[in-house]
Amino acid sequence: MAKKNQTLYIIGNGFDLHHKIKSSYWHFQEYIKKVDSSLHTLVEDYLQIEENWSDFEEALASIDIDTLTEYASDFLVSYGAENWSDAYHHDYQYEVEEVTRKLSFKLKKYFKEWLTLLNIPKKNKIKKKLLSLDKSGKYLTFNYTNILRKTYNINKVNILHIHGSLQKSEQIVLGHNWSPNSKNYLGEQRDPEDIDTRVLEGNEIIERYFRSTFKPTKKIIKNNRSFFSKLRNIDKIIILGHSLSHVDLLYFKAINKSINKNRVKWVVSYHSENDIINHSRQLQSLEISKKAIKFVKLKEILKTKQKRG
């Protein structure tokens, strides 16, 4: 017989921040600024990113191709130049490769390093921050830390780190959700036969960048289909500290397809009034009834103090 009142917790970065873990993208950009200031400058020069880097993953898809190709064009030496050298066959591609490699592989390398430095405060230090969580519930976390296990003693079999965890850093997932096949990043070009071969090769390098920074959400969902298939008996979904950003919307669609929408109640945490507007818009796009949604602040879910003992 199926267990009644089963709860699914969806955990976002606001959950870790609530527990004083310095895990925001703003903290990450501060780390980059400290360890590699030139890379920090490169991010802000070529990615259309907000000042606090809150849209970091989505910004990976918005690399300024025009600025990049314009910069690299300074290395497109005319084949008829008096000082021509065979090295000029590759200078343009090299410059494009340098920028895109740093904004993909090198940036992700630093991201993994930064994650290992995140400190989970001791339980007694955040006693007043502890939330009331059901240990028997299911947990879908977008975070990389092990706070659910370390601080809340949640059994690991009940937790899915959908983007990997610090225990398995090689599986860390980071990226945008825009499909590399859905965008013509080159714009409308002339006949390829009329384009400098060096530019064509540079375009192939840019295409590799988009593919390397793409988050394969559909594949991730497929690889974890056993988790989603067990959500049919969920009665309540509690979202803690997740922004419901567009980059993760496919996961919510997968959840919505797996549950009985007619009976599930949603409890959604928010930080500001703008969050309520944005969260409502995203949830309604999933055809979730307004009547099924309740908005709360994390402090409303604080673990109650024991009166006895």
C-alpha cells in the first residue's frame, strides 16, 4: 500500500545560503576575481552577465560573438601581406580558441575548485536556521553540498543531486539550457566558399564552445528516470531556495508529468515580493493551479523549539 502524505523537496541555492554557506554565484565571481583577475575581466567583457553574476549559467549562452570575432579579426593578416608567415594561417583561430577555452573549460575548472572550498557551518552554529524537514521525504537538490546528509541526517537514498555533488566532482553539471542545434550563432553568412577558411575554422571553435557549455537536461532526466517515475504518490512539493529560473525549467516539467497534478499541493519559498511574481509566472506556465500554491518565507519553516527535555 502506497504511503500517504509523501513529500518531495526541491532544493535550490537559497537553501544553502540560508544556512550561511557562501555558495552564490556572486561568491564565485569574488573567488575568480581573486585567483584569476584576467579571467574575471574576460567573463565581464564577453558574457552578457549581471553585475552580481546571478545569471551566470544562462550568461554562458550569451557570449558576445561579434565582439569576439572583431577582436580576433585583428589577427587576420592578408594573404598578400609583405611580411606573410605560415603562422598567420592559425592566429585567428588561436585567439578565438583562447577566449572560448577560458570561458568554458578553465572557468568550470575553477568552479569545481571553488566548490571544494565551501564550508558547511557546524550544526550548533546554525541552530536557529534549521528548517523543519521530513526525513522520509524525497529530495531533489540542485546544490552540490552535502548539507542534507551532514546537517539534517537525510538518508542518501532519499537524495538526488541532479547536477552532481562534491563527493563526485567529476559529475558536476554547469551550463546553459539552450540547445546548440537550435541557434544559428553565425547569423546569416555568405556562401561558405566566399568566407576565409580561417574564419570558418573559428566558427567551428565557437560552435564547440556552445556545445561544451550546454547543460544536457533531457539526458540528465532520462538517466534519472527511476527517480521521476517514483513521484506518482507525492502529495506535497516544497520548493526551498530555488529561483525557478528558465535554465532549470525542464526539470520542473518532468516533475509535473510524473505527479498527480490534481492532488499535489505546492509550498514555495520566496525572498522578495518579486520572487512571488516570478515564481507564479513559471509555475503557471506549467499549468499548476494558483489554488494549489502557497508562498512562504524560509523563516516560516524553521524547526520549532522543543518545549520539553
